[in-house]
Amino acid sequence: MKAGRRQFLLAAGLLPLFRPLSAAGERVVIIGGGWGGLSAASHLRRLAPELDVVLVDRQPAFTSFALSNRWLVDPAAGNLVRHDYARLAQTWGYRFVQASVEAIDRAQRVVTTATDRLPYDWLILSPGIRENFAAWQLTDPLAVAELRQRHSGAMLNAADLPLLKKRLAGFTGGDLLMTIPPAPYRCPPAPYERAMLIAWWLKTQNIRGKLVIIDPNPVMPAFKSILLERFKDQITYLDHAKVRQVDVARKTVSTDIDEIRFDEALLSPPQEAADLLWQAGLIRRDEGGQATGWGAQAGFDFRSPEDERVFIIGDAAGLVSPLFGLFPKTGHVANRMGAIVARQIAVRVTGKSVPVVLPESVCYVLSSVDPLEQMRIETTYRQRVDGFLMQQVKQIREPNPAGEDVAWAAGMYRDFLQP
């Protein structure tokens, strides 16, 4: 439908209104069906079954990034986790609308899609990320589409993982280039884990190739010896290196100091909050008025300062503390944020006070499949007496892993996929 015709129909009230709000219960609209959105939906059904919960996502199914790096290189790994949204909605008792969101009218509390107008009482935004190709001098939509088709790093949409696996399987040698986004970035898919497992795969399969890593970040101490010593014959590692330009036709990447040619590539540009938050004017700005790239929301209840009825969770969320910045963009944190916001809404509907609950994060990172080597990264938070959030990070090497990462993922999925 063309924009002009659509605006006329909206103004005339001729687009279908998604079932009027009932007098008995309020409606929560959730935009984005990732870990955060699905967790919010499932916890709302548990905590406040009288609420009308509607989940909106443009995709027909949820595909998980968790454990996917091993799946890319290990034939013995299990299948990707995939669940149809319609079936999840039926199982949990909420409703699903497959559509792209075109507008949010916060004054009228209406979300507009290509097919529906969705009135709401509460709005949870969990739209994920977008990739900023303009940072690489790529502004032509056709050039961006070509890069995504031929050399995507598959960090935006987990549904792209099968194509990435096919591309890796077809790599027989040469330079395999991988760019790591500047922090912060979503995890999973953990880019350093992916790099280490690809290097392990090159080594064990005797592939005469080199993994060239361009990383704008400093080398992570936990992975330094593995990246620079154990796989020194498989990896060329360029830290503090910023990508300036990409030429897909010539298969070259230009940094501040060099032009690097590749035979195959996993290209992942800088990440930002998804388009929807920019369109809705919900991006945080710094003291100079510059957009930070991430959502503006409180650090405790994740409510937008622009609208008390709107919450921002998941990978799109921005600054939560001046002491450490943002929560890690992990599935675990998104799950906890979804549960916290669900409780906020469920309790506020009853008019009761809301206790402060902080998220935590657990992340498992494999560095080798055979022999199996793993690290657990735990992140916890507490509130100081001055009100600021503090962060504590522990990195624990597990010398004899016994499926802890699989058990962790199964526990997460039980929370929002399997009632």
C-alpha cells in the first residue's frame, strides 16, 4: 500500500482496528519477538492473565543465536532452536501479529502496522538492533543488499545462519576476513567465540586458509593467548583497527592504515538500536545533543523518560549507569529485562508498589570443540547508596565442561518457550 493512500485511510479511520480494548482488561503490545519480547509476553501471561497481550514481529518464527557458533563448524552439534510465533502465542495464550510496525502514536496510544491499528495501554519495545553500514561509506541500498547476501556476518537475524554455514562449508582456502563490531554489540552470537571456533575448524580440517580478524576493540585478556598464540598459524589479528570502507566488488576492506583483500568474509558493521526507536524519537542523546545510538530508558524499570507507558528492553536499550554504561547485550539480560517489565506492568495494573529487581547475566564461551574448552562469564549488579548501579564481572575457566552451556540454554528456553 502506498504511503499517501495509507495516510488517507488512517486519517479516515478506514484501516482495521485490532479489536477494541475491553473494559475488563488492559492491553499490552510488545514489539519484537526476541528473548526480551518473548520473555515479557510469557511472564505477563503468568503474572496477569487478565491482560490482553499482543506480540508483533515481522518474522514468522523465532530463531535463537545461542549455541549457534558451534553449530556453524561442528557437524555433531544439535539443530538451531526455532519456534513459530503463532504456535507460541497459542501455547501461552497471547496473540501474534506478523507485520512491520509503521508508526507509533504515543499521544493516542496506537501502534500502526501495514494491516492493523493496535490500541494499547502499555507498550514494550524490544526491536533489537540495526547495522550501521554508513560507518563504512555504504549508503547505497543495493550495495548494502549485495554485501548482506554475499558476505554478511549474520549478527542481525538468526534466520541468516544457515546461509552463513553454507558459505563456510564452501570455503576451501585463502583469506577469510571477519570484522568484529565496536562495543557494545549483541552476544550471542559471541564474535570472539565465533572467531576461535572458526580457527579451530580451519586447524582441525587442515584448510589452507587464514582467518583475518579486524577488531576496533582492544584484545580481550581472556582470549588473548588463544587468539594470538594457540591459533597463530590460523589467525592474523588486527586489534584497534577501524574499518573505513568496504568494496564488495573488489573484495577489499580499507582500514586506517591498510587495504585488505579477502576471498570470503563475515562482515559485521557497528550496531545501533533498531530503526523503530529512531522513528519514535526514543534514542538517548548525550549532553551535547548527539544521538548515542541506543535507547533512552531508566536503569531500574526500563521505562522511557518520554512516556511512562513505554518500556525499552533487550539489545536496543541504552545507558543504565554512568559507572559502566550499558547492560551487556546478551540473551540472558534480555530475558531478565522482559520478566522485570512484565512484573512492573502486572503490579502497576493493581496499583501496588513495585520492588526493585536487577538483572544478571551468564554467558558461556567455547574456545575449542575437541577437546572441549569453555569459559563462563558472570555479570551481577547492585545499587550503591548514592543510587548508581555497580557492575561486577567474573570470568571462570571450566577445564572439564560437561554441557553446562546446553543446560543453561535449556533453562532459558523453558522460561519463555515452554510453559
